Amino acid sequence: MTQESIWSTRYREAGEEYLFGTEPNRFLARRQGLLEGGRTALSVADGEGRNSVWLAEQGLDVTAIEISAVAIEKARRLAAGRKVSVDFIQADMLAPGWPPEAMQGRFDWVIGVFIQFVGPEWRERQFETMKALTAPGGCILLQGYTPKQLEYRTGGPSAVENLYTEEILRAAFADWTIEELASYEEDITEGAGHKGRSALIGMVARKPG
């Protein structure tokens, strides 16, 4: 099965419910004040819209990239219900030749929340794509799981190689200014998909200006 069909099946099986809920990721929402320093934001692998819609509610000009057409349909309903505008684009962020030139260096904020659906062989490509999308002086915000999450099994991938450590992120963003990087544990409730005690990691990194 393709990534598109895998994720569309998961989102379709959730029915009218939102697999990961409709509220923004907590690590992102807690950095609301930081977002005021930007005008444009991109949410990659955005899912059913919970983060992109919230970003739009903060007054940002928001674009969302998502591989699943089913998820985008649900995200559009969420945006309409919240009376905000988001530019939803169906695309595979790992596809050859992506991102298009018109999107490169365009976004003050590039947001990646629980995007650990690839292993080390694709992670560099994923991060390079996000870096290319970020404007000079702009930031990438990442929220992910650490390897300890395999003990909790309350969400995220089952492959340890997909999970982040502080060392992995420091190496991947060695040429950027890491403004925040922390591993921590917290109880989260994000729909049926992420629920319970979780081993988390969060990062904010700034692109050289």
C-alpha cells in the first residue's frame, strides 16, 4: 500500500471523528507568543487540519501539505466550521522535485508535528525539504517522540529508528540556531490516535538569515 492509501484508510475509518482530535498540538500551542514574529506558516503532513486551522486562528497566512485526500476533506470542514482560511495542498513532501520553486524560502514558520513516518534513510530528505521551505531567518518547529515512547505505546511509530533523540536533531540542524530543544514526558489527549503518557521531544530551530 502507498502512504496515501495507508493514511486515507486510517482517516476514513475514524468516520466523523477526528483521529487526532481537533485541538492543536500542545507543544505548538504553548509557543503562541513566538508565532507573532512571523506572517506565513506551513504545516507539513498536516492530517485533518487541527494544527493548520489553529495557526490560521492566530492570524497567520497558512498553507497545509497533506498526502491524504480524505484528511484534506476533513480539514476543510474543520476550517469552514472555525471560519478561517487555509490553503490545503495534496502533495507528497518526499516526492522528487518537491517542493516547487514557488514555495521555497517562503514561510516564516514550518511546522512538523508527529511526522515520524520515515526512517533514517528518508529523514534527511524530509528535513531538507522543510529547510528549503523556510524563509531566511524563519523557524522550524518540530514535535516528536523519543525512543522511550516504545515503552508507552500511546501513539507514534513502532520502529525505534523513526524516533528522535536530541543528538539526532542537533546533528540534523547543526547549521541552524537551535533556540529550544527538550525531551520530556507528558500525558496527552489528541483524539484516539495519541492518548496517555508519552515520551516527547520538541524543537525550535532558526534558519540563518
